[in-house]
Amino acid sequence: MRVSTYTRVYPVIRKNNLPDPDYALLVNGLYLSFDVVPARIGSALSQGRTDFSKEITLRLKRRGHLTEMGEREETDVLRFLSALVRCINRQKLYIHLLPTYNCNFRCPYCFESHRLKNGEAWLTRTMPPQNVDAVFEMLQKKQEQGITIPKVNLYGGEPLLKENLELIRYICDHCSVLHIPVAAVTNGYDLGEYLDVIVRTPFSGLQVSVDGYGSLTDSCRRHRDGLPTYERIMDNVKKAYAHGIRTWLWINTDRNRLPQIGAILADMRARGLREVPQRFEYRVRSVNLSPGNELEVKPEEIVDALIAAGLTREEARLHTTPFDTLSRRIFRIMNREGYPGLRPCRCKAHNSGQYVIDPFGKVYGCTRIVGNEAAAIGHIDVETAEFVPEINGLFWDRRDVASLSKCRTCPSAMLCGGGCAERAFAVSGNYFSENCRGMEFISKLLSHIVGEIWNPGMNEELSLSWAELFASISVGDRERFMRTGSIADQMAILREEPWSSVLKQVLQTGVV
């Protein structure tokens, strides 16, 4: 018997910002077991001790914190769970369409700025109708194969340029025929031209960004003709709000813009923009800067700025990226409404099928590397209406916590997912390296959230645990699943015994 490689002990930080001397938090990053235990048990586990009473030993073993498996056997379980989650998630295909690489803005920090070097003819190219037809014929085939297309996300460049209205209308008509919702990531400048199209399309939402209050946005989200941008963006957001169109407003900030957070929130209220779930929400995030840039602000600083603007600490976290998604995920896990979502990969670029399709028919696995043809994972064959993979496609498919050496034995593996590949490349020049910023944020949040909502007398098992569920799956069953080569064959296995109906139901709903 030994302490699991994936169990980590955290303090329980109370609202006075001090650790509770009587309790500790255990988190197993393989099975996502969250447990409060007496501080003495947490201390013993931190020292690698397993000399507990029979009752405590059985509980810790049942939750996965103690194990009779060796380290290699536990790592095999990680590989199995990673393959299992990705098998389930491959039943979906996420689509991002770039109608053009062109943009009416010239933001100085844009991660797509390399596109400007490719020449005007390349920049102003729009997706030809025959390419649109091929994409949607491919998507129809995927639907007929049982693959779900959750939405088509319009991306760019700037997808909603007023000169591309008919092309976007053509794409939206295709989506309507296949009953696929549409979304868009837009700078919002020409959004007013598109309201009629959006209203009559199954539109799932808009993501719009500003970079500070008033003239600061004008100077950072620069129009190519030198025109002011903030007032027009916010006016269009208000129009979308009035039309009932679901909108997310992203407020980009850095050290110079952080003092204006309060002014932006006041301006939203003055325009009648009230946060309503499923209609209008806002988030604040550090602007995209190179690693180590002195203007970059930490999420904790954004939280403090939002508190100064009148939000509670909990509200501030839920409006600060990446604390927002992490906080919501932790709350979902601890609500015990279902099994926690296992995360072997950071995002859909690896965890699920994802195609980012550019105007030339090139396909990328990630929205942050579009235009870098050396990183393309394939292309759309217009004649056959099929996705044709390239060697990079195999690379993207294989990046997960089981393939990243440092993540393979990390106590937070299935919480973190190995971090962002693009950020890892920016730091190390290697997509196949870990990016641990997510783990930094997780460790800061866990102790505080548990300390704020848990008190003695409440359930000490804060989450459901995958450890008990997978205890019924033998090593032989796992090995058979891992030896199976195709997703279709793996799905067939999941429909057989000994994979119980309960397990299959959980697998359909409990993964991310």
C-alpha cells in the first residue's frame, strides 16, 4: 500500500486568508477525488505514510488516495483514461471557418500579425462558394456517420466584414439546412450590418472584445483607416443585446489599462448592458503578450481591480480569465451533480475533433496557429468533399497528459490537461512540452474555494470519484480497449459487458 502518485495535499484557506489548522484538502488528479480530511491525515500522506486505521485506510483506498498499484500501473490507468475520454469526445467535431484572413483592425499585439506579410492578394482572399459547399458536404457526411457538429464558429481575420455579408449569409444558409448553430468571434465594428442575418440564423453567440475604456481601445484596437473604434463596438454590442443575441464581451487589459476596469463596467451599466446568463456576459483577461512582457498582469491583479470596482471576491473570480472557467469547474465537481469531467488535454484542439478551415481550404488544429502552413493538419479536398490529413494531424491527435513526460506523473494531470500547446511553443519552441500555468491557477483556487464553502459537519467527500467506478474494470478489459485501433471499435467495446450501463451513461456525460 502506498500514497497515490496523483494525490496532492492542500491547505483549507478560510475567508480570513489563513489555513484551517484542523483540516486539509486531498485532491487526486487521476480520479478527481476531492476530500476534506483531518489535518493529521493530510500531514501523514504528505510524508508518504500509510499507517492508518482500517476504516480510514478503506476510505482513502476507495477514493484513490491510497493504492496497491505500483507507479507504472497507475500511469497505465492514466493512459487508459486519456484514451477513453478522447474516444468519447471524438463523437463530436468542432468547426471554425475563416471566411478571410483580412481584418479592418491592426491591433499591435495580434497573434495573427504574420498574415500581413503574405501580401494583399493573399490577405483579401475570401472562401470561394465551392469551398463552402465542400465543407458542408463533408459535415453532412459526418452527421450521417453519427458525428455531432455542436456549432460552426466564424473566425478570422475578421469574419464579419461588411463587404463579406453575402458570403456569411451563404454560410449561415448552409448551417440552417444542416441544423448547425452558428457563432462568431468578431471585433464588432461591422456587427450592425449583420443583425438581420444573425436574427434569422440559429445563432449561438457572439464574442466581442474591447481593450480599455474609450480612447484606449481606439489606440489598441486600431482601425486600419485610423477611425475610432470603442464607441462603435459598444453601440453594436448594445444593438445585439436589444435583439436578444447572446453576447460575450471580452475586456482585454494590461498594466496600463487595468486602472480603467471600473470605468468600463460603469459604461456597460450606463448603456443598459446588464449581465444576464445566456444573453450577455463579460470577462476580463490579460491581453495576449509575449511571455515575460512587463505589461502583462496576473489574474490575481485583475480580481483585485474588479473588487475595487464593487464586485465581491467570488464575483471577481468568475469574471476573470482563467479563474472563471476553473472556478466554475471546481464548483461543478464539488456540487456532486455528476462525475467530474476528466481533462487529458487542455482544449478541443486535442481532446476532440477540431477543424479550423481557412479561405484556401487548409485545416489547422488550433485557432491560434492559423496561417502558419507548416503547422496545418490537413486540407479539404473540394472534389471529394473530404478532409485529407497531413503528418501534423497525427501530432495534434497525440498530445495529451499521457504523452507529455512531466504531465504523466503530475498530481494534477486530469485537472490541468497539460496546458496550452501554443503557449508551450512560445516558451520552449516545442508544442510537445507542458505549459503549467493552468496548474498554478488551480492550486491557488482550490484551497480558497473549499475554505469558503465547506464547514465541519458537511460532506467530507466533496466530489464523486472515478476510482470506485473503474474498480470494476479489470486490467484485461483495459488492455483490450487500448489494443483496439479505431474509435468505432472502441465505441463498440463500450457497449459490451463488463462495461456497465451506468458506466456508459457516465462516459457520455461526465467527460470534457
